[in-house]
Amino acid sequence: MPIKKTSEQIIISFGLSETAPNTFIQREVALQLDVLNNEVFVVQAIDLDTQAPDAVPGTNTNSRSSVTSTSQTSVQSLSNTNTLASQILQIVAAGPTGGVGFTRDSSDAFSNVPQLGIIATNNFFVQVAGVGNIGGKTVTGKLYGYRARADSATYAGLVQSEVLSA
């Protein structure tokens, strides 16, 4: 068996706030994997709670967040191979007095999937950024998964895939 479960479910909480309104920020979260023994982290689910965008008359606003297995320079969508989860909350302003809210959450797309991904390096990254907001935005969340050991060939392939697709 290429991957063998070595722990029960682990829940890792995280949180991140923009340092200024509409400014991308990223946080690295260490998993402290035993890389000498080919330890990986199997991600089962991610719950993101991104703060709602500000309702600014006549202005489209949004709050975006993502969780990735590699460092990024912006909030990512699911089109990025290393994106494990993403969330977009937006208000599309119809005129000077109102707007319509929209939500897109990657967790809406999964049901009964045994895993979202496998993190082979020693950390994961959380990103948040807003557009058109008056105040800074935050994201909090939980990552659910378990530790596992991979055989040498599988581990090498997972690390190479993760790093080369960064």
C-alpha cells in the first residue's frame, strides 16, 4: 500500500487578517511532518469562514480566501493545482443605493470525496484579500485530515509534483 494512515483525524485551526484594507496577505501553517520517514498529511476537508465584504454604494466589493499547499503571491482559485480550498464573497453594486451578494465556496463542490489532497511538504498556506472594501478582511478556518506514511516512490512523486507545480 503506497500510503498508510498513522493517526486519527487531526483538526488544525487557523486565522489571518489583512494588515490594511484590500491588501493580500498570506500565513504559513506548519504541519511538522516527519520528512525523514516520508510522512504526509491527507486533507479530508477544509472549512473557510471569510469575513463578508463591505457594502459600498456604487462599488463592487469582495473578500477572497484560499488554502494552498505551496506559497502564493495572490489568493488562488481551484484552477491552481496546489489550491485545496477557496472562497469568494462578493457584492455587485447595481447602483448608488444597493447591490446583490454572491458566494462561491469550494466546499460546495465536494460530497463524499475521501480526500481533497495530500500535502507532502511540511506546511500549508492561507491567503486572504479584499477588493473595494473600507475595512480589512479576515479569514478563519479549520483543516481536517490525518497523518500518513508513503512508500519512497510515492513520497518522491508527491513532493516533486507539489514543488514543481508551485
